[in-house]
Amino acid sequence: MLIQLGGLGIMSFASLLGVLMARRLGLKSRIQTAAETQSTGFGDVRSVLLGLMRITVATKLVVALALTLRFAAGPGNPWGHCLWLGAFHAVSAFNDAGFALFSEGRCTGP
């Protein structure tokens, strides 16, 4: 949970910093930035954060599902354990935490 919160905090801070910096740009740069990000306003913080959350959750769910299926392909791995491994490694990898639950590089069961 702490890895998840830390990653969201860093991404939110970076996004808000980008929005604040965009306010200091000239009108031409603002229009180009709005066109590239497909936003209707010049500082819609709420939509930026909601978009960030949607992309983050969708990416982590897809990766967690793929990893869960991969871990389940191993012999003798219960689904609950595989789901935990998939979710943990998806969050850890997305947030670049560098943590793994097994040192030998492969899952050998619970």
C-alpha cells in the first residue's frame, strides 16, 4: 500500500507541477499544450488527476492480470497466492520500487 501511495504522490506532484508551469507559458504555448493534452481548460487540475488515476489503475490491472496468469501457470500455486504475487509485482514495477518477493528470480510456490 505504501508503494502505491508513494507512486501516486510523485505522479500527482509532477502533474500538478506541470499544470502550474503551463500557467506561466505564453498564450501560444498554452494553446499548443492544450491541443497536445486534449484538454479544454488551461489548468483543469481535477481532470488531470482523474486521468492520471484512470491510466494508473488500468495499467496496473492489466499487468497484475498478466502476472497472475503467469504465476498460476506454475505447478502447485494456489490462485489467491498468484493474485497476491501479480498485484504486488505490478504495483512494485509500475512505481519502480525494485522489490520482488523471491530472490532466485522465479516463483516456486507459497
